Amino acid sequence: MTASLDTGPRRLFYALWPDQATSERLAQLQALAPGRAVHCDDFHITLAFLGEQPAGVLPLLEQILENLPQAAMTLVLDRLAYFRRHRIAALQMSAPPAALLDLQAALAAELLRCRIGFDQRRRFQPHITLARNADAPAETMLAPPIVWQARQVALVQSAPTAAGAKYQLLATH
């Protein structure tokens, strides 16, 4: 269900959203990634970034979310990475599971079928941002890794604030 009656355009994305226990475990790793820490309530893996979308398209976006395969997969987050261009410290998987890649591909195909614009410029690199404006940590394998039983895909609105983006879950599946 849509959370607001605002009729203006919204900056939107679809993401896997972790449970609270997983978010708390992820937050413990932020000491390995010096920079502006992402709030633990904002950890996610972006599946598709839609950018600015008119409010009128929200019912269709919610229907696309409901039609996705159920997100039920085990993600083993075991690698600290650094995206130099954007100065992002992130957590990745050495071997993303086929279920994750299939879910993202199904979402992309449905967005294309429905003629919803989304960022297709980069290949899908599943990751969880730990810090922005980060210094480069040594890429390292985590022992033990964070094991996340992913169960929830969300349609999310991103609103800019002075402290960075504020995320609001509009719908989940």
C-alpha cells in the first residue's frame, strides 16, 4: 500500500531489505569501513534503481512487486569491497546465489515489459553499502561471514536530506 498521498515525482528503487538482527550484525562491521556510516535501518541490496517516477505509476510498481517470485534465499556476505569512483565501502558476496541473480533479472524483465525506466547502465553488482565518503579499506574476506536469510523485497522512496538520503518503505513482498 502506498504510504503517502503526495502527487509529485518520487525517487524510487526496489531492494532486498534485511531483518533487524541482520542489520545489527552489519552495523558491527562499519568499524572496518571508515567514512560516513550508513544508518543500520537503511542497509539494503538495490535490485533496480528507478530514479524519478510520477506518483501515478505507484500502483503499477506495487503490482510488479507483488508479482515477483518470493525472495527466499541465503546470502553469504563475506567480502569487504571499495567502489573508488563513489568512495563507497560495501559488503559483497564472493558467490551471489542464482536465486538473487534470477530475482533481479525477473524484476528487470518486468520493468522493461511495463516500460518503466530504470538504471541499466551498470551490470548488477549486489552489495550493501556500509559507509559513504569512505577511505579505501583493504579488501578483505570476512571470517565469519554474515549469513542473511533474505525474505523481503521492498519498493523504496529515497528523499534527500541535509544528512543524506532518507529511505521510506512504500510496499514490501
